[in-house]
Amino acid sequence: MAITEHRVLPLRLEGAPLPVPLEGAFVYRTDRPYEVAVEFRGGGTRIARWVFSRELLIDGQTCPTGEGDIQVWPRWTGTEPRVLLALSNGERGCVVSARAKDLRELCRRMTELVPRGQEDRHYDLDAELSALLTF
């Protein structure tokens, strides 16, 4: 049976002239162990939804990672350590940040549910391929 971890974290839009309150609804499912989804919300409105590798969040806490559409890196300067996420669809992009402690707790929970290197034990690739090939 799949387990779903759902966390809503406060985020900050980086580079905005005035503070822009955002939140990110992060969802991790053990039956989709390689990915994490995040829905960005602001002013009560759904802004965007992204799905990407959980490894980006895990590794991006300690070093820059990612290429192309999504990049993640830590920032230890200032009063509060943060993790930054740069998102681009090829035409537009933005950088948001989360408190490092919030992401650290989310990543701890993800790796508690599915330890690194054991993702294949939770994902039935044969069933996924079979479903794709039945069309």
C-alpha cells in the first residue's frame, strides 16, 4: 500500500522588489519513489505544478544540482539558511526559496519512507510498462 507524505511549506519568491508570500504543497508518494510534486500557490491561487526528481531536493540541500529546467542549491548566508529552486519552462523562469530546516525535514521523511537506493523496491516498472503497452 502506498504512503503519501504531504507538506505545505512557506516559500519566498527571490528577486522580487517586495516580499511575495507563496507556499509550496509538496507531495511524495511511495508508489512513485523517484519523484516529488510541488504545487505553488499564492494569494489563494494555484500558480503552477512541477514534478521532478526527489534527488534534486535531497542533493540540493548541500551542493548545487540539476540542469536545464530545475536547479537546486543551498544558501547559507543571511540570518536563515535557505534552499533555492530555479524553475524554467524555456520561456519564463523564477527562483523560489524555502527554509533549509523545512526541506531537510521533508527529505528526511522521504528517505525514511523509501531509503536511497531502494526506490526500485517500491516501483513496479513492469506494471507501468504493461499499462503503457495495452493501448
